[in-house]
Amino acid sequence: MNQAEFCVHCGQPLAGDHGACHNPRTALEPPRFCASCARRMVVQITPVGWTARCSRHGELTG
């Protein structure tokens, strides 16, 4: 897997300030953007977990 280049919460490059993205509230949320290409992912939340799918880089589960 590629090294993360983008924030999974806002989709912006990791070089900037992401203090609001990485707080206790967002720690439990699934990623909304792909860390490799910053594409918006299709997220499905279920009572037992979540899945997030990037059209180019596949699926993550949690």
C-alpha cells in the first residue's frame, strides 16, 4: 500500500495543519477520503463496523 499523502478526514495534503481533523471525535469515525489519492470514498456504517471503498485503491474495514 502507498504511504498516506492526504488526510482521510478532509482530503487535503498532509503537509498542512490538521488539528481539527484529528481530535477525539473523529478518532472513531471511518475515513471519508482515500489517503493515497484523496478521492471521496463510499462509506457504509453498520452496527458492527464500517467499510470504506476507493474506486482505485480498494476497500478498508473497521
